Amino acid sequence: MENDEIAAAITQLAEKLSGIEQVTDLTKLTAELAELDEQAADPQLWNDQARAQRITSKLAGIRSEISAVANLRNRIDDLVTLFELAKSEVDAATKAEVVLEISAVESDLDLLEIKTLLSGEYDAREALVTLRSEAGGVDAADWTEMLMRMYLRYCERKGWKTETYETSYAEEAGIKSTTFAVKAPYAYGMLSVEQGTHRLVRISPFDSQARRHTSFAGVEVVPVVEQSDAIVIADDDIRVDVYRSSGPGGQGVNTTDSAVRLTHIPTGTVVACQNERSQLQNKATAMALLSSKILELKRREEQAKIDALKGETSGSWGNQMRSYVLAPYQMVKDLRTNMETGNTAAVLDGDLDDFVNSGIRWRKNKGAK
């Protein structure tokens, strides 16, 4: 890069960060941080563990956000100084270092900009992700398990904690469905753009004639409910079923009927939890899951936008949001944003940042919340 190009690039980075700082409203965030610090210092805080965890999680998120902005501002200031040094001493090595750092700062600014686009009502929440096998038989069940691994690897890459609440295994291979929580700030805002039908095309490992098969899996993402949401579910509206937890191939996980399935009769919403040893614990977790699902339905009704958050997720050709083609060629393509890559292995191993980020920008441009 020539000197004038480097100077223009640094100026552009500074202007972009200034725009992010305005949207982020650092003054408001700093005031909120001080208030949360005061609450966290209360010696009685941990008497209510759920409230304490919410406060400490929010505190960590705000600190991280403020730190990220401050760190980028310092890096841009250092770039200016380093560039002036490179010019004054005609130092090619220092100039090359400046060019590399410009690229690194630009990448980190893009990630920070994505956060500023997450302004929906529930975007800052943790997420509950449900995957379901749809059209395609055993291939669809296997595909659903592949998707589960993909999303869990994505969360692992980002340092997000996950907890699996329930997994229903298919008889031959794969899974019928699974539900897991992603316990990280803004997990819902990030992952909600993944909702919809995901289509896989490949040579089926379950076909003795090695023919190409198409299978579908549905992804549903809802925000984790909070006490302030005041979701009230009448006992008479819930049917409780208990059963023995099972693993792959139908093997028993334990010898007691500790797994719990809840059905919300008015809406037909069904949730289940089998990850705890105690039936009481599983029921409590299942109630939290059900509350989050009902919260989602309530939001839809209030906004009169039936598919505003979850979209249509039944498995068919007409409503797929992303295609994963493994044969006869390699490609993953998002049908909303047109983002695509030929590196299918990386995507299936959790390298989803480009798809998630483009989805967030697409949603913002479409005016979705």
C-alpha cells in the first residue's frame, strides 16, 4: 500500500469506530456498569442465585463491550503513531507492520459493528436452540445430528457455554430432535438468524446403491425467559408426562422415570428435559423451557407477525434458508443473503461467523427486529 492509501485506511477506521461509539452510547453503558457494580457488591446478592447470575452475566457483557471499544480506539491511535514513525524513518518493516494491523483492526471493527446491529427487544438474551429432523428419513436424522455438532462447535469456538436439555435419538442413526441452551450475552440475537429449514444434499451413507439424497432439518431459536417477563402458565393448562431417559439405540440412561415432558394444552407446545438425575430438577428446567416458548408465542401475537422471529421451519423445498451441498460439488449457500463458500468442512465444524454476520446485516436491512 502507498502512504496515501494507508493514511486513508486509518482515517476510515477511525470514522467507523466513531460511528460505533455513537450507536453504542458509551456514557449510558458506563452509568449502567456503575449501577451493576453497586448491585454486585451487595453481600446479600447471592441469596438469590438466579438474580445474581443475571447481574454478573450482564456485568461481564457490558465490561467486555466497553473494553472492546476502548481497545480498538487505542489500537487506532497506535496505528497513527506507528505510521508517522514509518514515514519519518522510511522504515519498510514498520510500514508492513502497519498494513497488517490495519487489516486486523478492520476485522475486529466488523465484529464490533455486528454487535451494534443487535438492537431487537430480546437480542441481548441467552438462547434456547431446538433442532428437529424433518423430511428425509434416516438421512434427515443423521443431518440433524450433524447440525447439532456444527452449532455446538460454533459455540465452543466463541467460548459460549452450552447445556443440552433433551435429545431424542432416532432408531437407526442420528437424532429426531434436541434442545440446548446457549448461555452467553447476545446469543439469541446472533443465533436467531439461523432459524429456518437447512437442506443437505449428499451421497447417502445409508443407501447401498450410493445414490444422492436430499434431507431437511429445522432450526428454532427462542430467547431465554426472565422473571421480569411475567409469563404465567396455569397448572391446568399443562400435561406432565414422566419417562425413563434414553440414549443412542434406546439404551437406558438411568433406572428411574426422571425425564419430564410438558405439554402446554392451549398451544400444543411440547418441551422435555432429561439431563438431570432428579425428576424435580428436570421439571423445573422444562418449565423454564416452556416459559421461553410461550414468551415467543406471546411476542408474535402482540406484534401480529406470525413469522417475525421464527419463520416457517417445516421441511420442504419452498422455505429452505440454507443449502449444504456435499455432492456432486462442495458448497454451502445462504439463500437469503447469497453468502456462500466451498469450504463445507469448515462450516460443518462450526465456522459460521460469515453466515451469521451476513444474516444479521440482512435482517437489519430488511427492517426486522
